[in-house]
Amino acid sequence: MSRRSDPVTPEVRILVLQRDQHEMARVGLAVLTPTCVAPLIDPDAGPCAGRSTLDHLKEEPRMGVRATSVPEHLVSLCQGHTEDGMKAGHIWNTSHRPELREYLVRVNHRCTRCHALVIGPRCGFCGLPATSNEATEKGRRSSGH
Ligand SMILES: [Zn+2]
Ligand SMILES: [Zn+2]
């Protein structure tokens, strides 16, 4: 049991929780305490329990992201949906790895201008709308000439 743990900075922890709370609110789920994405992914996930924890999802490095302690590799899960909530050998998060990976791909959007994680309709750091991209940025610049 040599599970190497990568330290998650408080900033990243807050980002991940905000991202998942935003997603819960967007689909009309009451933002519960604890923050947990299990009900977003699995209608049969059952009730949440305990505290919010962050779960690491490791995968091959891509998009130049080498560290694992980034929002692209972290999901909010309650204790009930992690190892702490194991019931009769069933651990929710380890049996839903593919769904959790799909979720991460779906909800993580990087700002094309400042590369910050975008939560909501626009970048919280530079204000660039989330629907914008480099192509429209360029179009705006050339039309302004
Ligand atoms: Zn849960
Ligand atoms: Zn930005």
C-alpha cells in the first residue's frame, strides 16, 4: 500500500470544490454538504455522507499537465462515496473511474487567454467569456483595424 500522495494546494482545493458546486447547481441538484459529484454521475449513487474529500484520478500526462494535483485530476467526493464508505467490498469511486474521468473532461475548461480554470460563464481572472476562443479573439482584433 504505497500510495504516493501529491499535496493539493489550498487554492486548487477551493477551485475544485467551486467547480463541482457550480456543476451541481447547474444541473439543478441542491448544493449539498458535503460537495460530491457522485449524484451527478450516477443516479444510483445513494446518499452522501461525511466530509468532502478530493479524490485523485491519475492518467497519462497530456496537454502538458505533468503534476497530478491540478483540477483536471481532482474530483470532490464525500466520504460515503470513497473508501471510507465501503460497504460489503463495494467502493463507489473505484467502480466509477471511467465516469469520473468523463466528468473531468467535461467540466474542466481552461481560459484561452490566461489558462486559468474557468468556472461559470466567464474567466474569473481576466473576464474572457467561456465561449470565446483564440479564433474569435483574432477575428475581433482584425475587424477592429
Ligand atoms: Zn457523495
Ligand atoms: Zn482568463
